[in-house]
Amino acid sequence: MDSKIMTALGDRVLSLGPRPAADGPYRHFKLTRDADGLAWLLFDRADASANTLSSDVMEEFDAVLAAIETERPAGLVIRSAKPSGFIAGADVNEFRGASDAEMVETRIRAAHAVVDHLEALKLPTLAVIHGFCLGGGLEVALACQSRIAIAGARFGFPEVMLGLHPGLGGTARFSALVNPTQSMSLMLTGRTIDARRAKALGLVDAVTEERHVRDAVRDVVFGRLKRAKPGLLTRAANLGPVRGLLAKRMRSEAAKAAPSEHYPAPYALIDLWETHGGSKAAMLKAEQASFAKLMVTPTAQNLIRVFFLREQMKKAAGSGNAIKHVHVIGAGAMGGDIAAWVAGQGFRVSLADMKPEPIAGAIKRAADLYGKIIRKPTEVRDALDRLIPDMDGEGVRNADLVIEAVPEKLDLKQKVYASLEPKMKPGAILATNTSSIPLQDLRTTLARPERLMGLHFFNPVSRLQLVEVVSHDGNHPQVLKQALAFVGAIDRLPLSVKSSPGFLVNRALTPYMLEAIVMLDEKTDQRLIDAAAEQFGMPMGPIELADQVGLDICLDVGDMLRTKFGDLLPPTPAWLREKVARGELGRKTGKGFYTWKDGKAEKAPLPETGPGVTDQMIDRLVLPMSNVCVAALREGIVDDPDAVDGAMIFGTGYAPFRGGPLNYARARGVENVVSTLRTLAERFGERFAPDPGWDNFK
């Protein structure tokens, strides 16, 4: 056993049975036998930090199972030799570009046969699970007769996030073992659960500590531990009439989160269970065809693309973060939430403001956030201890990184920098969270402009994963590297952008929001405008989004971008300025375009007989986003079209199943997009003129 792996968990060395020979016959597995006659099968995928199931792994797994059958041990213990966890699921690389459902089904059938082989072994089989046990990994565990979880293990079926449902027998085995109201809900949402919850649901038979693994294994194999069995309710819920009622309820729940025309997977899973839930054999067979059919849908292929965009952006962060103490100036909505997030990720954070009230508000919001995302009360307390109120702003002297989040006024920011810069450590980075002011304008008064960066977070900070890392031509390359590594270390996805007005995301989002306001000016019902965007697949419409962001901020960003891009942006109507002057700023004041109660916009349903959403309305809203993304590529603001798509998905929630604004244009056909933009320009004005960048866009 690799000594690095043995010590990687510090005091929690994995209990892996007898030490395997260095030159075993298998590439991804090690097989040993202990004094009790138990076979220990260790999964240790070659050249990978986590175990995933690829076709060559499954093939070898089958050969190992055949060898075990002939050797007839007293029982079989399956474990992962990777510190990261049991099995992280299928190897998603093998899903990319799948276009032939029959071919997919053939491959899935072969993988099913291996899992069935495991289930059919005529000896006690046991999975011992630490760390992550997801997707295909959980399906392998479900094919064992017993499951033991090490405290801290996490279980889940994330396939729905890829536009799929479980495909290695999980739909049938999970819903037969655990009450379908819970098992289906986990498969439909992709949520993960901890070991304690898994035990309560009957998914695992016992939860133990690593040091007790050997005793627990003996208890299971020699029949001293009672196995979790499906209860009466589980069996009743799988009966025909009950399935029909439950399936109906599941469909209406799914519809709230994901419309069926955009996200077919949840509905395919519900159909599968409703039709075949009474028969394991029928459901296993039907699962293969259903999974293969989903795999080749544009939704699944685009969501798989999004999965790889996230991985690519994580890699762009690099490693080796050297920042330990962060000082945040401005405890308003953004500054306070950035400070809370960073402290929650293990950093020491001092938070400064001119007044005590915003700091107190930020700490209260931080406590609420930690209560939701951190599981242990002691860890919530530790996170709050790391978030230090700093009225005197003394934290700046020790900070490795200073983040300025004061209002979007150039002279105010410059004044703050003048008092800050002399106090900062020589190697410290000064980062602004500006959403629109170019760094060229901010750096003019600085003595060390090479250390000024933009770190532009998105609201809400705890939910949107993107951070634009903004550089200017005078930056020291090491500063950019450090900033990217810091973004990765706080579990966020960095996008490297060159400084220019609005950077990428706000520049692309502004025409979307302003066009909606022009439509309001044309007397279109605001609910209809929002409905058009939602029908395309946006998480919320532009009018509701403007209220969320704050109409004052939208106005400032719009005005700033109009000074640079002029008639490429729609004009701002006078009534919007009056609305802002009256203090109707949206969600934060309780009234904007909508009235807001408890953080939600109050919307009456649209009248059934009135005007409906048209394709032209959708095009007016979404095509300018693709147009700006092409312009940003042409101007060199961003150099990678994939990263542009990732940024729009992770920074704005742009319809993930469409794979991003550039991918959407590619799928729709560049010629079609360009000719539609020309038609819109003739009808509504030059702001729709196609960017010259389309000529070279592939």
C-alpha cells in the first residue's frame, strides 16, 4: 500500500485489511484475504486522485468478481484506497459528445451486467464507505448486501445536474430499499446526505469510526449486525395505486424547479418509477433505455459541457494560495457578504466601515448564512470568530489582501485608496469589487498601481460562484497569479478579464436589462417580459432581476456603460430616474417594479386571454448577450470562448441547459443569429447591429 496514501489522512489511516502485494494482477484493484477468510477488494484507480467508473475499470471489476467467485472467500469487503472517498461516480469524460442512443444503451447494458454480477455473488458482500459516495459509486454500494458508513461520509445521486438520472441500477435498487418519497426526492434534486441521515433512511446498516472498521466488518459478515430492510411503508409506496398518486405529486414539485421541455430527466425518472416501480427486473431493464435516451438530448450534453466548464475554471485558479488575512472595507450588502463568505472558507477577515450599524448587519447575515451551510455548531462559532469587526480599520496593516467594496463613485474610491495605501504591507494586494469602473481610472492616484486588481463578486455572493479577476496592463504577473489562487481557495470560480467598462458579465447583462425597460416603455406587461426570459430558461426575468440588483445600481452601471458604448445600449427613460429618486429601488426598499415581501416579488398571474410571449421578445432580450460576448472576445477582454460561457452561467445563472450564450449561438446557427440581429436592428435600432466578431466566430 502506498505509504503516502496511508499517511494522507493523518490520524485517520484507512483500515484496508491485509497489506496487498506490490505487483498484483490488476491495474485498478488490489485483492487480499485476511485471517478470517474475508476477501478485501480495494478500489484504487490508477493515475487518478479519486475513483471513477470508466469502461476499462468496469471490465476489470468484472474479472475480479469472477476470480472471487472461484476462490469462495467467507465474505467480500469492498473499500476505496483513496483518501478522497469511496467512488465519485461514473467517468463523465465518457459521456461527452454521445449522439447515438443505441450505442449508449449497449455500453450501459455491459456496465449493468457487472453490477448485477456483484449483487448475485453467493457470499456476504459489504461496502465500507468513507468520504464521497456518489452516483455510480452509490449504485455499486447498493448492489452489496450490506453497507457501513464511516462518520463524515456523504451520499447522493447528482446525475440530475447532468440532465440524467442514475443509470447503473440505482433507480430500481434505491427506490426498493428506501421509501420512494425520500429516495426519489434525493434522485430528483441531486442533494447529498450525511452518514447519519443515510442510516436513518435505511440506506446504510451502520455508522462507525475508522478505528472500529474491522470489528464492524466481522459483525456484518458473521451475522451479528441487523441489516436495514425496506419497511412496510416502503413496500406500500411501491404498489401500483400509491405510485400513481405519489408520481403526480412528484411531477408538480419538479415543475416548480425545472420545466419539462428544458429538463427532461426528472420526468423520465418519475415515469420510470411510476411504470415499473413494482418490479425490480422490469425497472432495471427500462432504466437502461431511459438513461441512453436522456444522454443524447441537447440538455444532457450541454449540462455535461457545463460540468467541464466548471472543472476548467477551477483549474484556472491554480494552487498555492499564500493569502491568510483579508481586510474588507465597506460592510454594505456586497462587502459584508464577501467578508462572511471568505471567513466561512477558513480565512481571518477584518471588516471595516465608517459606521457600526452596517458591520452589525453583516455579522447577523453571516450568522444566518453559516447556520444554513455549516453543519457543526462548533464550526459555525469558529467561522464567526474569524470575522472580526474593525471600526478603526487597523486590520489593513496585517492583511495580505485588502478588498474595497465602497459605493461605485470614482472620487470616493480614490479617497479610500489614498488613506489605505501607506498602511498596507509591502507585498499586499489591493482589490476593488467595482462592477463597472475601469481600473485604468482607479489606479491614477496610486503609488504602487501594479498591486491593484479587480475582484468582482456577484450577488448573492453565497450562491453565485463566479468572481471576475480583473487586471490592467500595469499589473505584476505574480499579483494576478495570487488573486486567481485566492479565488480558488475560497471555493469560487475565477474568470480572468482585462479591465474595460463593465468587464464581461455586467456588460453582457446590461443590454438584457435595459431592453426589458424599453419594452416596458412600449407598454408591455412587466410579467410578460419576465415570462419571456423564463421561457427561454433564465432563472428569473430581467425586471425581477433589476429589482434584485437594485434600480439605483442598474442606473449607475447603465449610465457608465452608455458613456463608453453610446447607442449600442438602449437609452434610459426619464421615468426610471424619477423612480430611483423617489427611493423605489427594488427588493432592498420593498418596492421597485414589483412589491417585495420577505425577499420575494409579489406577482399576480398573467391573464390567460391577454398577449403571450413571442419569439421576437425572447430574441430582443437574449441575443444582445451573445452579441456582447462575441464583442468581448474580439476585443481581447476575455480570450477563451468556453470561459465566457462558464462566466455567464456561474455569474448570472444564464440557462445552463443551453450551455452558455456562445454555445447557444453555435447551436442555433451563427448565420441565423446574425440575420435575426440585422432584422431587429432595422426594426428597433442600431443597438442590435451584429458585432464584426461574428465573421470569425466558430
